[in-house]
Amino acid sequence: MEYDIAIIGGGPAGVSAAINAKILNKKFIWFSSRGVSQKVARAELIKNYAGLPDVTGAELGWTLNNHAESMGIERVEEVITGVYETGGKFTLLAGNKDFEAKTVILCLGVQAQKPIKGEEEFLGRGVSYCATCDGNLYKGKTIAVVCMDKNFEHEAEYLCTLAQKVYVMPFYKNYRITAKNAEIILKAPTEISGGLKVNEVVFKDSKIAVDGVFVLKSAISPATLVHGLKIEDGHISVNRKLETNIGGMFAAGDCTGRPYQYMKAAGEGNVAVHSAVEYLSRR
Ligand SMILES: Cc1cc2nc3c(=O)[nH]c(=O)nc-3n(C[C@H](O)[C@H](O)[C@H](O)COP(=O)(O)OP(=O)(O)OC[C@H]3O[C@@H](n4cnc5c(N)ncnc54)[C@H](O)[C@@H]3O)c2cc1C
């Protein structure tokens, strides 16, 4: 099925885009790596969301979710690992599934964690973001799994069923990896390095030899997600209509620049959908 609009991101920008796409009767699909954006859920007390004074992050998250659900909007809980444009339409990859859409709205937020040195350089040459897509390539081999979020532990366990030896680096407390061939390393890698392909993970005081590295996380940098996307000062470059440099691709929220705020993100989600609809009617 080809959608009119694909929305990526489940924060206020993504929710607002989804609500407005529904109101404008568009055939759309909405991807979000998890239920509510952690940037909403974690806020203690929010004082600047017009109409909702002194709301907690948990309450705002619930309100946003409930608004979408009450309109019959469903989010697809998948991390999009690549967006490719061919022949005037976009293909979005999520695990081993792909989806097609005429337009895309990127509501990705901003990443708190910088990529590991070498991570983006070796992507597709030994570095992967997707256990289900690339796990089979490492049957019987030695791999490292950088697990940024407890939600991805099951993917790390899955990789342990394929590889012979798995070095797991959990970036959170209370990890629970039970596979016998897993070795837990409680240090952050400083670099992923190699020649034509990855061959080692480097730490401050040591290194390990590996055939591949999986970096399991809920957000991927925009430039890695979409080749050729123009980035300026660390944000996706957009005009007032929130058009990017790629025809049919729009961006909204923190990923387009400061201020990083809920209302700005939600407002841009709305503008981006209107621009996408205008683009569709022009096509
Ligand atoms: C602790 C805290 C308190 C804050 N308090 C306030 C406040 O009081 N007032 C205020 O105005 N702002 C506040 N902010 C800022 C506010 O959280 C952000 O400006 C806002 O959440 C931005 O919304 P967004 O939709 O652009 O991005 P986000 O909320 O970051 O949402 C982006 C979502 O997209 C998902 N995603 C990213 N890439 C992919 C992908 N490839 N596939 C699928 N999903 C993907 C991410 O996992 C995330 O869930 C606070 C932030 C924090 C961290």
C-alpha cells in the first residue's frame, strides 16, 4: 500500500502531524519507536503549554496519546532505519519490513547521545542498527551489541541466538541479558574501527576484536537516516513551510532547530502536514 504521508516520530511534533493528517483525511502511517516520547514522559512540571497549565510530563503524554487514540489513530511501534527516494516516492525501512509513501514528515527530535566515533562511517560495513535485518549475517561470528535502551534487550538476546560470541554493552541500569554466550562490558566504547569492514571496538584502556557491531537505539541521526538531507548547524534545514531540500520531505519539531519546546514542536507538526497536503495536491 502506498500512503500519502509517512510521519516518523512520536513526540509532540509527530502527534500533532498525525492528528492533522487525520483531520485532513489523508492516508497516512505514523511510526514511533515507543509509546510516548521520553522527553515528554520525563518532564516534571510543564508551565508553558498553552491551555494546560502546570501539567506533568506523564499527564501531557497521556493527553497527547489519548487525543490520537480517541480519533482512531494508531502508531506503528518501529524504528525507521532508512528512508530512500526513488521515482518520486519514498521507501521507509523498519526491520525487515518496508513501507511506501508519497511524502515524509521527519519529527525525529534531537539525539542526546552523539554517535560513537566510526559508527556512521562503518554503517553497512559491519555496523547495523537493525538486529532482525542483519542478524543472520553474523551467524557463528563474534559481535558487539551496544544496547542504548532496555526496550531493545530482546533484540540483543535474539542476536545471541545467532552469533557465537556477543559482547553486550548496556547503557542503562538493571540490565538482564541471560544468554550464555553473552559477555557484559560495563564500559562505553570510544570508537568502532576497521579497514574495509569493522574489525574492532575500542575502549579507553582496551579493545576487542569483532566481526560486526549492532547499535540498538530509538533514534538515528537525520543525515544517516536520509542520504542527501541538508543539515545546518546540527539541525535539518527547512524553510517556513518546513520543506527540506528533498521534494516531498518535510521536518518538524526539535529536529529543525531551537527553541526545543513542546508548543513549537506541535505547531510545526501542524504546518508540516499542511505543506505536505499542498505538495500532494500540486503533484
Ligand atoms: C526533562 C525535560 C523537560 C522538558 N521540559 C519542557 C518544558 O517544560 N516545556 C517545553 O516546552 N519543553 C520542554 N522540554 C523540551 C521538549 O521535550 C521537546 O522540545 C519536545 O519533546 C520536542 O518534541 P519533538 O516531537 O520534536 O521530539 P521528541 O519529543 O524528542 O520526539 C521524537 C520521537 O521520535 C522518535 N524517533 C526518532 N527517530 C526515530 C526513528 N528513526 N524511527 C521511529 N521513531 C523515531 C524518538 O524516539 C522520540 O520518541 C523538556 C525536555 C526534557 C528532556
